[in-house]
Amino acid sequence: MPSLPPQPLSPLDGRYRAAVAPLADYLSEAGLNRARVEVEVEWLITLTESSLFGTRPLSPADKDRLRVLYLDFGQTEIDWLAEKEAVTRHDVKAVEYLVRDRLTSLGLDGIAELTHFACTSEDINSTAYALTVKRAVHEVWLPKLREVIAALWHLADEHRDAAMLARTHGQPATPTTMGKELAVFAGRLERVARGIQGSEYLAKFSGATGTWSAHLAADPQVNWPTLSREFIEGLGLDFNPLTTQIESHDWQVELYDRARHAGGILHNLATDVWTYISLGYFAQIPVAGATGSSTMPHKINPIRFENAEANLEIAGGLFATLASTLVTSRLQRDLTDSTTQRNIGVAFGHSLLALDNLLRGLGEISLRRDVLLADLDANWEVLAEAIQTVVRAEIAAGRSQITDPYALLKDLTRGRRVGGPELAEFVRGLDIGDEAKKRLLALTPAGYVGLAADLVPPAR
């Protein structure tokens, strides 16, 4: 069988490309290389600004021309680096050569030897990864998560008073409202999102084994740790002064664990909404031209939530692998992190795809309040909790001689369907005060939702 033309192996680069494309600006190989060039260029500018080794600060025009190397980074640079790496077999060295080559074309050969000065590859890499991951999270992934949270808050507010039969252990339980249940997910996700928003993005810039040895050999009068800190923090990152050859990646472990935590909550949301759809609580809004089943024309399958569920599982597995692998490096450095970190974009890609599907799915469902009310009306036995609690209060107040209210209600309702008239007759025969009887007789399953509606925050 003849080979196909070149094809993407990952569905993220094929079928789902449109949904995840914004991440590629940061978490692709090209995005990483652009950030590496940015770090090399900004370090050059920092060294010359300090007039080190006889240099003078660059003019504003020269700085602008130098920064064009990463601001206009494109296919020409991508191809150049690919050809050079094929020879060097070292990606960061290829980036160094690219910067040197462009310095020549810009007439800035005089500072060429300060390119990659006193740097180990991991000084460049740790900084570039911190830049790309931070930008991907803050500019692409986190905004999409917040869109999902906002959609949930909107639905929670809209359905705050939509009484619904709860199910604990899958069995009929004390009623709630759909709005309160969706608010639970929104609140959980908002808390995790705040943690992600406050995440650190650490980088090192301290040489081959984190000791600034080469720096001091070149000029022992410079306060290299302070210069390095100012450089890293000037890029909007957090500085780690105590490292081996690599920055220890603990910030990445924390971030990916938080992203996985968010994914677990989102997975719970996807399966719950799927279940509500299967119960008929939500109707799916037909999409013109879409096909639900290849053989059953009536079907609208909950594919958005199923797709989200599967992609969250893939993302969660990758985030867990990233976290467990990156936390360890043999002695002062090994290369297990190199391949591992190249999959950061894959993990966030599957997560972003899930977020996209959830957002679309939440916009394609409509609550069927009539179904919720019919379900409640078929389960009057859920009022047993209210009745036995009121009886206990009456006993405590000295207005009842009943000895075991829980057992009394269990005998009446456990494993049985009890209708409204039957329950009312039972209440009328109870040894409790008239006011308590009046409150209980006025109860319905749809009205037994406590403070559920009030628990949903005001519309945002």
C-alpha cells in the first residue's frame, strides 16, 4: 500500500487544530525557539546596559533592531534553525548561532561574543519554558476556563429556583435546585482558577551547575546573582537562585497538579450534565444539519460532554506524568525533562479542547422544568427527612410522646413510593403540635429546597 502524503499524527494538529491553535504560538517547538531567541537577545541587551567587558549600552534603534529577531520570528527562522540543528544536534546551540548570524547582518559583530555569555542551555530553556507556559496559561487556557466558569454562573443564576430531585448514591434524596448544583461546580472551579492565577513561573540564570562559576571567573567584581535576578524578574518571571544545572521544575509540578485538579472538576461536571441529559432534565438544542446517529434519525447525542470527558482524561494523565517526571533529576542534571517538557502543549491542548467542548455544550442545552417537577411529584417520600426532623423537634419541645421518629418514617417510606395524599394522612395522625402539622402539610417536594436558591450568588 503506498504511503499517504505527510499527515499529522496527533488529532490536536489535525481534526481539532482549530480549537487548540492559539496554544501553538507558545507551546510548539517554534514557540519555544522564539522564546529562546527572546532570552538570548534580552541577555545581550542586559550585559551591554551594564557596560560589561568594555561594551557600551546599545542605542534605542539598535535595541529595536535586535528585538525584531524575536518579535518578527517566523518561517525563515524556523527553517534556519531546523537546518542548523540537523548539524549541531543541539537545539539551544542552534539558537545561539542564529542570534550570532543576525548580529552580523545587523552590523553588531562587536557584541557577538556576549551571545549566550556564561549560560548553560538550561538558563535559556528554563527561562523560555517559564515564558511560554506563563503566556499560554494566562493568554489562552485560563481565559477559556474562565469562560466556562462564567457560563456556569449564568446558568446557575438562571436556574437558581428550578427545584430538582437530588440523587445521593443514585437514589432519590432531599430536593435541591439545578442552579445551586451548577453553582457548586462554578465555585469549585473558581477556587482552583485563583490558585492557577497566582502560580509562580520560576527560572534560573546561574550557569553550568547553578554556582555562577564562569561568571565570577570572567569578572569577579560583578554582583552576578543580583544581575541575574533583575534580568529574570524584568521578563516578568520569578527567580530561583538555588538550583543544580536545571531549575528544579517544582513550579511546573504545582501548576500541572492544579490544572489536573481543574480537569477533575470539569470531568465531574461533564458526567453530571450528561446524566441530567439522560434523565431528560436538559433537552439538547438541535444544531442545523448535524447528525446524531448514522441509523437513528431521532437522536441528539451529548457529544460535547463525551468529547470533553475523554479529553480531560487524556489531559489528566499527561499532567500527572509531567508532574511525576519533572520533580526528579539525577544528581545535577539528566535529560528526562527534555522530552517530557515537549509534551506540555499536548497536555494543555487536550485540556483546552475539553474546555471548548464544555463551553459549546453548555450553550446547547435547555432546562426542562416540567420534567424536574414531574420527577419531584413522583417522589413524595423524600419529605420523610422533613417529617422525622420536625417530630424530633416536637419531642424536644415536649409536644410529642413519639419514641423513635426515624424508625417510624423508615417503616413508612423505605423502599416504597409514597404519594402526597398518603403522606398527608400520615402527618395528620402524628402526635405533634398543630403548628408543626400545618407546616408539614404545606410541604411539597418542589417546595422542600431549603436555601438552595439563596446560595447562588447574584448574577455577575
